[in-house]
Amino acid sequence: MKYGAEAEQQLMTEVWSPQVADDPYNFVMFIFPWGQKDTPLEDFTGPREWQKKILKDLSIHIQRNKGVPTPEMFRLAVASGRGIGKSALVAWLILWMLSTRLGSTIIVTANTEQQLRSRTWAELGKWLTLAINNHWFSKTATTIKPDGWFEEALKRDLKIDTGYYYAQAQLWSEENPDAFAGIHSSYGVCLIMDEASGIPAPIYSVSEGFFSEPTENRFWFTFSNPRRNTGPFYESFTSKRKFWNLEQIDSRTVEGTDQKLFQTMLEQYGEDSTVARVEVRGEFPNADDDSVIPMELARNAVDRDVALTTKSPIVWGLDVARFGGDNSALCVRQGNTVLEIRTFKSMDLMQLCGAVKNLYDDSTVVEQPQEILIDVIGLGSGVVDRLAEQNLPVRGVNVAESPSTKKNYLNLRAELWFAIKDWLALRNCRLPNDDELVSELAAPSYKYTSTGKIKIESKDEMKKRGVKSPDKADALALTMASSAASFSGGENFLGYNFKKPLTSRIIRVG
């Protein structure tokens, strides 16, 4: 107990009053030190307008269902751009439910353990620390439960069964969806799905069973950047919209966000690009979206919790800048993990060769690549020549030549980009936390030629529609051409026989 008995009683009375307990907005305003000096909220007066609206809509729902024999459950789906404060709202909803719906169960799920622990649960920890009633609860890496004294008081004085009174971070499994089931509480159930666009239909179906008991306190919240135009989250906004309260939020309309960042993204990728629609406008991709790699596929690989394949050799992919506004990019990959992406700005060829040579020399024997793959179209051939002179393990790759094994591709560039897609689809690989890389991976489109072969949009074509050159992504694509790299423990990866050289080593010394 943090306060004396009288003060604690007063706090409980205020938190559990209808004016606070049944109005989530009032709860948030009461429980946190908005505007108080020497606190993290010193310069903040309260929630953002979109957050306030959702909290008030929830309050209206609660009032409408008070005392109703068969109360409705509250379903909310929020599609938005990035950086609007979704994690903060999730934290407030969890603390409101725990503080005012005593004995209830809250389940929070997301696509990866990394996302749950490092983002959702970390944000919850920050707000719990600020809450005036934080001493009511004990937090672990995946749960929040009533503290011992508080649990005892609820059992003794209010006769509340605390066996299912907790908030829990829980991963779902598409292979075993039933393992996600079994949550029931007569006091109330709240399910929060973070990045719900990536959660498949079987998990949604199982989740329906959470709400079988007709209590007043049944709440289902889904939040996501709308990265897919298929699946249950998309259907919430289309074919099943009558069952959901819906919010679509453009990041540019939210106060306190980085407006320069959003403007830069629009300028780089275009107002109607997939990147702009998903990451800024909070809109679903066009139904006829023709991106090679869905943004969701790349985003889900960021900081994925997978073990590094340490026995795999390291390979480098070097994409050499072709135009004044482009950057040269170096991708360092070891098996299932992209270890690093470096960019080199405003370097001529000799400077670039010097920078790569220095990186190689500064690396330990274990860190040195077994192969350095360089696109020889344009200026790349000169870099291959120079680095070969310096005895680096370079190999030139001509991405315009015929594909290695997959005859349905127009050229090697298409084959390599689809190799990235297949690699990401295995869900056993990891990308670094690099927003630019993710955006670049989702940027190029593809089409079919008159002969039925798949062609990837060229850099020139991308520039014509206002999309920046995917330098980092192309560097990653080059690593897929390595005969040294192993994929998932073998040299035959999804039908790609990388044991066969994709092109001869190109050396033009002298």
C-alpha cells in the first residue's frame, strides 16, 4: 500500500466512481499527471484529439449498455499511418480495464515477441509508472497482475475472484490457433490486437470465443497500419464493416507528429504510392497493387526473434550509384540475417573503392565476406576491376542477363528480387530496424511481358514516377546471387541453385 488507509480508500472511491470508471477519457485525465512540473507529461495537457474521440466513443457505448439484459460488445478497428500514438492508447486501455473492471482479463497480441516486449509492453511500462494507482499492480515481462496486498483486499472486502484478473501479452500461432483460445471471465474480457493487418483469419475466428459470456465488459480493439488488402482486418473496413466501429487516421492530421517526415515520404515515393497510402494516409493498398514485396512481409522481418545462422558465410552486396542523387549501398548478410546496411554519399569510384577496401581490412577474419557481389551495369564494372586488383573476393553480377534457373523471369534482376520475397516468406530471417530499407523493398512494381515473363520495374522507371532509387534493397538483392551464401542450411534455396555461378567473374584490368 502506497498511501495511508484513509488516502487509499479515497483513491479507490474516486477511481471506481461512475464519472471515472465509466468514462475512459476522464480516467486517463485523472490517473496521469498531465501538465505537472518535473514529470514526463509537464508539457502535455491530455490525449490527442483522435485518442480522445475513441475514449469518448467507448464511454458512450458503456452508458448505452448499462443494465441492458443482452449488452452489445464493443469492437473497434483503427487503420492509421505511423507515429500517431497507438501504443500510448493501448497502454491507457489496458490500465483503464485493470483499474475499473476488477477481476477482468486482458489479452494483448501481436505478430512477434519482439513487437510485444520492446514496443507494446515497454510503452505500457512507461504509463504504469506514471499512473497514480501504479502500486495496485505488479508487472513482469509479459503480465500485469494485482499486487499481493491489493489482491487480498479484493478477495476479502469485495469477494472478487482474482484467478483470471490480469493483463497478458500473448503470441498467436497460425499453425495451432486453438492454443490462443480458452480465455473466459465473467467480470469482463478485453482483446487488443496490435498490427492486426498481419493476423490471419483462424486467430480472428478463435478470438470470437473470448466473448461468449454476455457481460457488459466485452471489448475488442484492433490497431494496424493497413498493409494488406486481404484478411480479417481489411474485411473489418469492407465486407464486415457493420460489425465494427471504424477509424481511419491520416498521420498528417494528428497533432504533435513529425510532419517533415511525412512530407519527405510523399516526395520520395509519390502521393499515391503504396508507401504513402499505408505509412502516411492510413489507407489500404490499392486492390490491384503490384508491388513485388508486400510492405507487411518486409516489416514483419524487422528485428524478428530468430537465431543467427552463425555457421553461414558472410556475403556483401554492393550497389554502385548510377546518378548524382543516388547513394551507393553495401548490404552485409550472414545466412538468415541482414547484419548491416551502409550507404556512401557523394563518392566517386576511387573513393568508394577505398571505403570498401578499408571496411574489408578493418574486419576480422571471421567478419570478412567470402564474396562481394557488385552489379556491373554502368559504373559497377570499374569498381569490380579496382577491388579485384586489391585481391578482394569480388564477383561481378549482370542483373540484365538471363535468370539463373527460373525461366519465368525476364532477367536476373527479377529473379533476385523474387528470391528476396521468397526468403522473407519463410519467416526465418531478420532485417535491421531500417525504415528506408523496408520502404525500398515495397517500392518496385512488376508486370508481365508479352511472352509471359515477369519484369521488375527499373530504377529509371521508378524515378519517372517520383520514387527514389532502391539502393539499399538492390544491395540486398545482390547478396541473393552469391554462390557462397547458404539459405536455410543449404545451397538449394526454394529451387534456386546458387551453387551454379550466375555470371563469370568480370575483370578488366589493364
